[in-house]
Amino acid sequence: TSASLAQVTTEFTYQGELEQSGTPADGDYDFRFTLWDAESSGTKLQGPVEDTRVPVNDGLFTANIDFGSIVFGGQDVWLQIEVAEAGTGSYTTLGPRQQIKPAPMAQHALTVGADAVGSTQIVDGSITAADIDSGLFWSTGGNAAGSGDFLGTTNTTPLELRVNNRPVTRIFDAEEGNGIHAPNLIGGSELNVLSGGSVEGATIAGGGGDPGFTTCGPDRSSPCINTVADDFTTVVGGFGNYATGLAATAMGGGTTASGANSTAMGEETTASGNDSTAMGGGTTASGSHSTAIGFRTTASAFAATAMGDETNAPGLVATAMGEGTTASGTHSTAIGRRTTASGDQSTAMGMDSSAGGDFSFAAGRRAVARDAGDAGETDTDGNCTANVDECGDEGTFVWADSEDVDFESTGPDQFLVRAASGAGIGTSAPSAQLHAENNSGSGLTTPTLRADNLSTGAGIAGYFITHGSDATMVLANREGSGPLLKGFGNNNGGREFEIRNDGSMDFYNGFDRTINIDAPGGEITADNGFTTGGADFAEMLPRHRPEESIRPADLVAVRGGEITRTTDDAERLMIISSSPAMLGNHDASKPQSDHSPVAFLGQVPVRVRGPVAIGDLLVASGHNDGTARAVSPAQWNPDEHGPFAGHAWSARSDEGLGTVTARVGAAQSTALVERIRSQKARIDSLEDRLARLEQALEGRADAL
């Protein structure tokens, strides 16, 4: 057979190196070629021919050119090359033109010229790793590296590792001011960002995000991609996290650590304060050295701590824990559910409790130590501590039981307890509102309960008050033989009174007994008599009309043992006592709201109309309003003026209403009335006899 020549194509390749601004180019570029008959100027022979989107890697490229067979006739030609970034159409002419020498065509070459074989001339798979110098590549099976070997770059171009031709790790060079290298490492999604300009030592360990979401970052309006933006910041991984503060750390989903040395963990947490920590979901730690943990908690002041569910700690070094608690006072603490500690150094615990005063404590359910506003106070100078009347109920302790009603303080420095089942001291089973037990054995010298008033001014050590019908206090010595109650003075240590176990009572002056009340016999013995501030002896008498209003110092009429202010045709007048020295007909065990104390003997104030002279008789004014008027003894007429209640012991000159002191005595008044009646009858008889005598004398005088 005869040999035949293979058809030779007119296409050839051109390999070259492209630099841009002195640096090897990388990317896709468009090339345009023309043939000329001279190195410069001359005549264009063929072209242009374009090869577009040619990949350029580290400056090296290979282009395919085909001018057709008519051009190459063995003459010298020059190739002019123009280049543009792919798709821009803005070409730049490279110089100088490259001369293309003619070459013979051969069916088979005995030898290959130097650099004549490129990658396109080598059959795929024909060269193995054994054919390549192992010191020139990194083997997937590992290399025996020498002391100077390394994997990386020798310039500032970042080192990039790819998977499926997508960047998965990028390492950027960075240099500190002292020449120490602190490279930045960006792992995870190719969308993760190293921003902020000159940043060193920053790390994104992995994760990624979706730039379509713009609800992340410090302003909650940035794309949700992992971002580091300051020196030594770290994003551990996750989705849409921002570490923008110096040495800050963010991890989770949508977290932001913008404070220096801050940490944000979880979902949409924000740590914007220096050295702050936000953990959980939706928490915010904006105060320096603050901590917010849980769900939607906020710690906004220095060293504040908020933990739990929607707690808030805006106070300096304050702590809010639980659900819906708020600690706004400096160094305050709110624990539980919906508690509030707004006073400085205050504590609120339990449920719906509030400690509003400085140094106050409120615990339990709805315990309230009032703040300045509820107490009607105003902090006018911002210096509450120096002006305690502007601090609410400061220093007040309030403890409330489970009742769903506010138990609110009424002033500062109170100790208030609401315990429906009793408060126990020394006992866990109180049987009273306050039950104190001291079970220290026999020979006990320490009292179980003691109340001291150490003030040198006025003051009472204790009150015992009841509004019911039972006893105010019960004293019982169940097993001993000693007295039920002892009272001591403060001068010489002697007893003031003593109630013995049989119910009798002694009163003392120092060590000397002055009064004895003998319970079995009912006798009262007073060694030095009785002294009282009252001025009359009275008895409780029923009102004729129970609904009638009768006041002390009223003048009343007595009819059949009942009293009334209606004095018309009264048989006897008496006066209501204001402060009786002794009160009779009084039964403390029975209600006597329809009785009034009536003065029988002594001196008593009485309401009068008009002027009064000392010694005048006090009779009814006729107004039936409890007032009297004065009549001199010489003018008094029982038929005209009626009975009198007593004699005036003080005087007044005014015409209007007033009060004077009257001496009363029912027996003396009756005797005096009878005596006056008798004298009046005798005077009337004498006047009648005198009138008849004068008439007889006038008749005799006329006869003479």
C-alpha cells in the first residue's frame, strides 16, 4: 500500500504569560489576534481572529488561533495581540508584535524540539506520578518534606482551599505593628466576610448564611452571613453571626458580639457591652461586664445580670432572675415572677412583689414596699440617700402570704408580716397571729418575748387592741405557781403591779403595796386613797330615744330613769358627764351604745346660752338642744323656770353659746328646791297679808 499524508489543520496554539500592573493576572480574558508583514506599522495580512474567555492562571494562558491556509506561504509574518477582560470589549494592544517563523510539515518527526511539547500534545493518563519530580508537587499520599518545604504562597495573595471548585477556606496575611504575623482565617461559606479594613487574628471557623436575609448584625439590618470585623474576633460557626468588637466571639444563629471581649451565644443574642456575655435566645447584654442569659433577657448597666424569661436588669450591679422581673435600683435584686426591685440596695422575691424604697425587702405574694411615687414623695435633687424622705419606704421589710391582695407598707423602716395562719418564733406550728415559744428546758432565764422602748422621750413599748367581744389578752401560768403578770418601774427596780395566779392584783410604790384587789372576796384596799383626773361620779342611763344624739356637757331631762334633750315639763334636769371619775351601771361585757354617762355628783362642764354669774342656777334654755341658761337664786321661780341642774362655778359674759362648770348633786338640789318652794310660799303669804293691812289702814285714814 502506498503511504498517505494526514490532513494538516491550519489552527495553531499560542502560549503566553500575562501580567497586570507587574503582577501575574488571574481570571478570564478575551484575546484578539492579527497578522502583519512587519514588526511595526506595515500591512495587515489577516485577521482579526478572537479567542474569548480564555482562562489565565497565575499569568499563564493558551489561546487557539486559525487564520486559514492562504496566509502561510513561507514568508516572515508578525502576530499582534490585543487583550481585554472577558466580556468588556475594551481591548489593550500588547507589544511588541511576535514574529512567526515558517516550519516544514512532516508526517513523522525523529526528534522533538525543546519546549515543543505542551499539555495538548500529551495523551491523557500517559504520565504517572513516578514520571514527575516528587519535590515539585504535594502528593495525596503525603510527602517526605524537607526542612524548608511548605504548602502555601510566597506573596500576599490569600491561600484558598476549594471543594467542588468552591472556596471553603481562605487564609489572609496580616501583620501587627511589631512585625508579628497574626493571619486571618475565613472558613465555611464563600459568602463569609472579613471586613473592617486592616484586621488581624480574626477567625471564622465555619458556617455561613443567606445574604437574602437582612435582619442580622449590630443594627439588625445587615445580611445574615458570618462576619468578623475587628482584631482577634471569632465566629465559631452557625448562621448570620457578627463578631465586630475587639477579641469578641459570636456563635449560633444571628448573634452579635460588638463589645470588646464580649461573647454572644445562641439565637439572635447581642453582647454590645465591653466584657459582656449574652446567651440563649433574644438576650441583650449592653452594659459593660454585664450578663444576659435565657430568653429575651436584658442587662443594660455595669455588671448587671439578667437570667430567665424576659427579665430586665437596668440597675448598676443589679440582678434580675426568674420571669418578668426587673431590678432597676443600684445593687438591687429581683427574683421570682413579675417582681420589681427599684430601690437602691433593695430585694424583691416571690410573685408580684415590689421593693421600691432604698434598702427595702419585699417577699411572698404581692408584698409592696412603696417607692417614692406611691409614698407621695419627690426626689427633687437626685440625692435620695442624703434626703431619706425622698426615697420611698426605705429600710422597710414586707413579707406577704399567698393571699392575692396587695400587702403594702405605710412608711419607712417598718417590719411588716402578713401570715394568715400565724407567724411562729421558735415554733413551726403557730396557733396565733404571732406565736413565740422558748423550749430551752427548766430554769429558763431568758424571756420568750420582750418589748423595750429605749427612747428617753415619749413612747409606748407595746399596744394590745381588740375590736371583737373576746379578751384582748389572755394570761395563763399553766404549770408554775408564780404570778401571771408583773410590772416594774424604771427607778429603783421595785414592782409597780402584780397579777397573781388566783386573779387577785396588787399595786406597789417601789417595794410597798398601795392597792390590793382581792379576786375571791371582791374587796379593794387602798392604803393611801384613790386619785383620779375625773371630776364627777356618773352612771350609765338609757336614752329615751336610742337614736337621739346626746353629747358630753349636754343638759338632759330625766323621766322614769331615761334621758332626753327634750326638757319641756321636765321633773328633773341633769348633765352628761365628760370625764367621770367613777362610772356606775356599766357592764363592759354588753353593748351599751344606747346609754350615756350622767353626772350625779361633782363638777361637770355644761353648755349654756347667754351670760352666767358664779352661783347662778342652771335651768333649761327652752331650745330642747341640750343647752342651759342662768337664773340668779333670788329670781328663780320653780313654776316659771322649772327645775335646775346645778350651780354655776364659773362665769361668762357672752350672749352666744358657751360652756361653764357646774356643781351637781341630786340630793342637795331636791332639798334646796323644797326649801325655796317653802320660802316662796311664805313670802307670798306675807305679801298678801301686807296688802290687806295696807288696805285696812287706808280705810281708817279715810274715816278720820
